[in-house]
Amino acid sequence: MLGSIKILEKDNVHVKVRFEGYNRSYLNALRRISLAEVPVLAIDDVIILENTSPVYDEIVAHRLGLIPLITPVDKYPLPEECDCHNPSGCPKCRVMLVLDASASNIERTVFSGELVSPEDQAVRPVSDKIPIVKLAANQRLKVECYARMGRGREHAKWQAAPVAILTDEGKEDGAVTLELESVGNYTAPVLLSKAAETLTKQLKQLQSSVGE
């Protein structure tokens, strides 16, 4: 008998799916891949053009890297999969974002909504309200950033799912529920779909290696 899949809950940030008749090891692999293997965009290189804020350049760069970015589906390849073979990347595998913020005669906070991409307007922070630095009067922060695709196992800034839970329902039919939450790079349903694609790709690569 073929297994069954039923969507129990679904919105942009959360999805809960009931699986019946599926191997638990396979579903646990799907859970782990959603946490560590689904590629998303994150800022990886930061050029500080001007920073007169009280925050060190390194801390500013670190904060920018941790801002989740909306990632267009299937548009940007991983750097190692791009045909440019350039360690610095190219327009095919990276996207530039800029931030130019200053304070006039009163202090103010610089938020993630001021980080914009002149190259791809679809790439933007998941939230406009993430604070970056506080500027005093006449201070300025001007940066040029480059985002690339990466995986959660490389760094937390590329982790698309902060929560992935697999739960046995304890019934005779062996039903299991998988619950995912998305950071916002992808919607939760798309994140689950990308995890399944990644798992299928890895299994095919294994099959091909064993065959050789």
C-alpha cells in the first residue's frame, strides 16, 4: 500500500504535514535537510565605505550577515555550482545590496529596511524592522554588501528553518507528523518542497556513485 500525505496546517511561516506509511529514517533525513542543507541567500562579503557610528566595522558586517534575506526560488546557484568558477562570484551567483544611512542633527536607528538591492529588487530583508546600528548626530554608515547562496551547515546565517520537529503519533498506522517553521527566506511550504528536492538529489548522487 502506498503511503499517504496530508497537510494539517500551512501558512507562510509554518507547515505541518502528516505522513502515513513512510520510513521514519527518510522523514528524519527530510527534517535534518530542512535545517542544514536547503540553500538560501545571506550576506557574505561587506565593504565598509564609511562608518562613523560607535559600532566597529566587524560588528556591523556580522549584523548584516545575520539579516535573513528573501530568496527567489531557483534563481541563484551555489557558488560551487556556478559556471563562473570565480571565488568572488559573479552576477549569476551573487547579488549586491547597499545601505547609505546618515543622521542629521538628531540620533536615529538604522534598520534593515534601508538595505536595498539595485540589482534584484526581489532580494530584500525578510523584515524591515531589524536594528543594525544607532547613529548619533552627523554620523553615517555606508556599505556595499554581496549576498550568496549557502547552507545552514556552513553558518547559521544560511539556516532557512529554525524549527523542524518530527513527532510519532503513537498509533498503529505508524503515522508521523513533520512540522517546519521558516525564517522567511522561503515560505514554509516552499522550504519543505526544497528539502524534498535536495534529499532526492542526494539519493540520486549516492545511487550513481554506488553504480560506478
